Amino acid sequence: MIKIGKLTYPFGNIVKEINKAKKLGFDYVEIGIEFPTNASILKKNKSSIIKALKNFQYPPLGHTCWWYLLNLPYDGVRKAWLSQAKIDINIANELGIKLLNFHFWVPTSILLENKESRKIILDNYVKSLNELTNFAKKKQVILMLENGEEKFGYYKYVLDRIPKLKVHFDIGHAFLSGGMTNIKRFISYFGDRIIHVHIHDNHGKLDEHLALGKGKINWKKVFSWLKKPKYDKTITFEVFKSEKDLIKSIKYFKKFWYN
């Protein structure tokens, strides 16, 4: 049975954000561990957060900031980001988060366009995420990598080399980097390795985070593809324009998914 979740707004009060998700009828909350609601803020409000989370039947997920530089060719800086990532994994463990994401993100596309630098960048991702996956396992946290707007082959390169790392499939991002063909490619290749999904719409040019049906994604096809590997886990709705659009998107999803 699909569980539907809401991402907390990092500029909002974290406890109020959790309570809002419950009031709106979500099955779980995905906690944003990103500035300004970073690990220290979460730790400071730990008891209140845990109390609020008890209102949900399903455990929370964790969502780190999208600009983590785990791939940098400057080892000292890369290791500093690794240290920060471990802080986030620790607070995830303390809050009862069992599933935590990191993002595939490269600060400039030219680093991937050049063959020599691309190998360095991708191998650094493998090195960093291997270390973090092993660290997280000791903390009883499972890591997943969220696809960005990169080519499918780059994401595949990293995931193929870290069997323990799970797939966090962002449908809107996949559409931006290759349209409907790319969405189908992700689902076909990774299948039941997909452990979590982000859902939102766009027109294929910008990461707009629109309500479902407001962009160009053919959701009827997407849902039929997701059903083939019998996906039945968590889906977080990343619809940011308004709560009205968010609720409309859930109704839109249920209309097609359960028919």
C-alpha cells in the first residue's frame, strides 16, 4: 500500500511543519535537514519533534540539502562535506529516521562534459557514498541517492558501484533530463531497487515543482510503469506553490493510481 508524505519547509518551525502534515492527512513526514533547519536546530528541538512524530503511524524520512559537494576533486573540502553528512546521519538516527537521502549534484556541468574530470567526479561520488553508506548502516539508517538533472548514465555509474545504496527516484528531475523516455528508463533499469519517490510536475525546462497535471508529464504512463515492478512504498509530494495545489495533486494521483 502506497504511503503519501509531505516534505517539511526548512524556513518554517519544524514542529509546526510536522503537525501541519498530520492535519492535512499525510501518512508520514519527510524531514528537511537543510539550512536553516540544520542538524543543530533539529537536535535542539529533538524531544518536541519526537513527540509530534508519534502522531504518525509510519516513521519519518530524512531529506538533506541538495548542494552537498560529495564529489569535489579537492579532497580536503570533500572530506569536510563528509563530516557534515555524518552529522546529518547521526541526527537522523536520533529522530528515528530510517531512510535518508543525498542528492546527485555537480556544481558545474562542464565537470561532467569533460571525460577526464567526469571520471574523477563520479569516482569521488562512489568513494564518498560508499563511506557514508557504511557509516549509516552502523547507525541503522539506510541511504538513498536522489537523481538530479544529470544524464541517466552518470547516475547509473554511481549506483552500479554501490549495491547497498538505494534509489530515490525523483520523477520531475528525470523528466527534465530526458523526458518521458528517461522516466521509463529509470523505472525499467532500477525496478525494485527504487525505495522512495518524489512527485511533482514541470514543463521540461525548469524544476518548477508544479501540481500534477499542470506541466507536461504524462502521469497515466508514469503510474503504469511504476506499477510494473509493483511499487508500494513511499511517495512524497513536492508541490510547493500552495497547499491547495498540494491537495489537488494527491486527488489527481489517487484518481489514476487506483484505477
